[in-house]
Amino acid sequence: MDPRFKVSNREALMGIGLAVLNFIWWYAFAYGLGGKPVKEYQYIWGLPAWFFYSCVAGFVVFSILVYVMVKVFFKELPFEEDTYQETKGEEK
Amino acid sequence: MNWEVLLPLIGFLILMFLAGLFTARQVTEGPGFLKDYFLGGRHLGGFVLALTMVATYGSASSFIGGPGIAYNLGLGWVLLSMAQLVTGYFTLAVLGKKFAIVARKIDAVTLIDFLKARYENKWVVIFSAASISIFLFSSTAAQWVGGGRLIESFTGVSYPTALIIFSFSVLVYVVAGGFRSVVITDTLMGIVMFIGTLIILAGTIVAGGGVPHIISTLSAENPNLITPFGADKSLTPLYLSSFWLLVGVGVVGLPQITVRAMSYRNSKAMHQAMIIGTFVVGFIMLGMHLTGVFARVVIPGIKVGDTVMPLLALKVLPGWLAGIVLAAPLAAVMSTVNSILLIVSSSIVKDVYINYIKPDASEQSVKRLSFSVTTIIGVLVFFVALHPPDLLIWLNLFSFGGLEAAFIWPVVLGLYWKKGNAAGAAGSIVGGVVSYILLDQLAPNLWGMHTVVLPVAISLAAYIVLSLLFQKNTENELSRQNII
């Protein structure tokens, strides 16, 4: 098998993992904090806390996590056959 | 409508037209016409890739329909819209480098090229080409109607005139410049969408007297507006979660999005696009839908949801700024239809004509054919949009979910599961589409989930069961060469 596929399989799994985390974050804050009676709501920057954490903070946190995932874990690979063969030759 | 608002809008239309036309000049020269016309020669950089994906994905509903519903239902609908944050990174991460590498090895230009090489089966190609043409044609026509209506309401010209303006400003550069023009105009439109969101959100917060005041006014009117459950308590957690499939991860199956996953220059471009795309799509969805909710305090008592955003822009912003903001939904519609138009055209020219009718067509005749098919479809869409038939409106309802149910597994499992084969793919496409239409008619939102969920599950079951049943047919050229 093309060794580049191993990298790509791993990155695809990481993408799925991040989406699962994203969903949990979104769901847990929305219904964990937002399921309470409105009278008990707390507010951050004027927004209900459930909304602030689930949607506003969630947006910021996952934008940062995507950045980290890509910069730290994703590998740069050549896509074209010829450049790929060339770089393989250089490694030898 | 006054000239102060109209001028930025007209300026926007002219700018798009010129940008599209200017980039079109580069297309007609040089070899590899098909790859260039339908795929931009696989040269997309990160920023352009991110913006074209966001702009293609974001449609009128992100700027007009969605905020209108948020106006009526409250923060619960903003919560739902945030399921779309994943579209910024999920498609590129999952199709990822493998799709880009395989597409290059087999020289695929369209999604169907990939399916054809992967499954080596006539029926898979025919079912795919048919569902892409039918669903996407209906959805372009419906968006076209929306574009005409927007221009009609902003300028006050008659609907047919508005439709001519809209068609002219989209068609000319799509026909002449193909994918390259589409992605460049998409990028500019994405920027307009981003800036428009920023302006209208800020303007609405100021006009509403600050966020705390807006929220306490909403809470006093109806406390449910600031819960995740919607003003009428209709939004259950299960129902909202099921939208993660429809407008979130399921987007992997949309042909107009997948084709972009084979169009980028290198892995660096893909990495950048994930970072930029996630930020931009999150910002637009959060900003626009939140604005819709806040609008309830600034302009109370609006009955028709679709009129909330235009009225709001005129109320809280000076005329010229309102013009820029109102260009955003127009940009969203235009950037969606231009891509879809090209996909429909490519599936007719490349997937049907060259594959099955005339494989040895010369470069020159392919070129002529591509231009003329794109033009004919565009003109056809125009006439259909003038008097949209009921059938089309009906088909459009299935377009998004139907295409997802059809293609998500043949694409994703086709890439990552060696045992997948033609029987599974054909069953998955047919099963997904048919079950989606039937369920939508007979039992919509069954068990409290959006209708798309079950067909995607049925499509998955069909893919796996049929692939395993017909295992002896699995070996093909790709697996022999170890490409999959």
C-alpha cells in the first residue's frame, strides 16, 4: 500500500475524533446548563451561560483546536506521482 | 428602495462580473482543457479553497431563511445553526489527502470519475449522474428563483427583469471561465458574506442597546426564547442533534463540495483551508443567526421571517452600509448556483458524453461542447425559474438530504474500505434516494429526528450488506494496483 495512505487514514480518524468532541461540547453545555429553569440561568457578556459556552466559546475553542490539530499532527505530503517518486529517491 | 442602498449592490454585481470575466481569459489557453474548466487545474491555494467551500455551502438560507427562523424561535435555532461549524474541517479531514492522491492517480475531474474508477460499473455511473443532474438542477433552479426574488425586492424591478439581471451576472463568467472563475468570484463573495455578517451583527447590537438589554427584553417577552428549546418548546435535543448529520458531517456526500476536495494544489493548501474555513463558516453562521434573534428586540412584530434581514439592515444601518450587507445574501446565492451549474454541466459532458457516447472526442469539440452545455443548462434554468413547475419545487426539497444519502457511503467507504464494491454502491445510492423520498412523504421526521437520518442509515446498511454478499466481484483495477 502507498505509505502516504497511512498518514491520510490517521488524519481522517483525527477529523472524526474532533467532530465527536465538537458534538459533545455543543450538546453538554447546551443541555447541561440550558436545561435548567430560566430563573436559575447565569449570564456571561449578557448571554445565557449555556449559549455562551456551547456556541460562542465552542466556536472559538474548536477553531483553535483545528489549528492545533493541523499544525501539530497533520503531515505535509506531496500529491503528484512524479514529485513523490523524486522525494522518495532523495530519502534513499 | 433608494439609490444609496442600490449603488453598493450594483457595484458588487459589476465587480463579480468583471472578476469572473478577467479570470476566464486564462482558461482557454494551454492543454488539459477539461481539468482546467471543471477543476481549475488542481491549483487552488488554501485561502481560495476555504472561501469557495464556505461560499458554495452557505446559501440564501444562511442569510435570509435561517435568521428569519431564529427571529421566531430564539437562541435554540442559533444552537442548531452551530452544527455547521464541523463543515469547515470535517470534509477536508475525512476525504483528506487520500482523495486528493487517488484523484490524481486516476486523473479524476469529477466525483463520478472517482466512482467510475473505483467501482467499474455502468449502473453506478448512471445512477450517480442521474441523481446529480436531477437533484442539483432542481436545487439550482430553486436558488435561481431566490436570487431573482432578492434582486426584485431590493431594487423594485419586476421579477422577470430581476431574473435576467441575475442570470446575466452569473452565467457569462461561469460559461466563459468555468471553475477558475467560479472559485475567484466565490472567494470575493465569501469576503462580502464575512464583512456583511460583521456589520449587521454590530449594528444590531448597538441598535438594541447592548447584549444584556437585548437578552433581558427577550426573556421578558418569552423566557423560552433564551432556552435551547425554542419559543414554542418544539426543538428537542434529539431533533437538533440530527441536524449534525444533515448540515454538518453529511456534507461530505454533496458533489459540489467533494469536487473541491480534489481541486487543491498541495497538502499545505488543504491545511490552511481547514483553519480558515472553520473560522469563517463558524463566524458567519453564529453571527447571522444571532443577529436574527437580536432583531426581535430592534424590529418587533414581523410576520414573514424572510423579510427580517432586509428590514433590519435598512433600519439599523446607513443606506450604503445596508447595501453592502444586502449584497451578502446575493453573494451566497450566486456562489452556490455557479458551482452547481458547473457540476451539472460536468456530469453531462464528462461523465455521460465522453464516457459513453464519444470517448475519442477531440479537445476542440470537448471545449465547444462544455461551453454550449453550460450555456444551455443556464438558459434552461432561467426559463424554469420564470415559471417554476411544482415538480421542481418538490424535487428541490430532497436535493440536499437526497444527495447526502446517495453519496456519503459510496465516497467515504469507497475510499477507506477495500471490500466495498459496485453492488454495495449501487444499492446505497438507490436505497438512499428512494428511502429518503418515501420517508419524507409517508413519515417525515420519524421518531423525532430529521428525515435524513434513517435514509443515511439505510444507505450504509445497503452498502455493507450488498458489498459483502457480492464479495467475489470486488477485485478491480484499483485494488490490483493497490490504489485503494
